[in-house]
Amino acid sequence: MAVRVDVTTAKIPVHSGMGGGAVPDAAIALNTILGRLFWNNGPLPIPGFYEQVRPTPPTRSARRFTKLPFDAEKMRQALGMCRR
């Protein structure tokens, strides 16, 4: 799944000395937008995002999937995402 987000703040490049504070910063605006996409595992607030998503049927294979062995802490360590 992918979502494209374009943030435009000015039609031309603006040096921080010329427009600092007066012109919105695209990076800060994007950070604010992305920060609003996390809703404690609830649905994302993106219009149309779920329109083509099919619900997972409660089949035998779906139940098996939830029982697969998985150690989140081990994975984080293997990926260097936490201190050892």
C-alpha cells in the first residue's frame, strides 16, 4: 500500500534569510501531516484509503497466520532498532 503526499509552500525556492518564519516550511508541514496518520491502530484518516481493501475472512489459514511464531524484540535487535 502506498500513499503519495505532496506539500507545496511557495511557487519558487525561498531562502530562510528572506522568508524564514513568514513562509511555511514544507518539511514541518509534512511532519505534521504524517504525525496525524497514527491513530493508535485505528483506521487511517485518508479519504478513500480503504475502498479497495477486502476484509480478511476468518478462515483456517488466517487463524494459522496469527499463531505463527514471532518475537518482535528479536526482530528489533536483528534490525538494529534497539540497544542490545
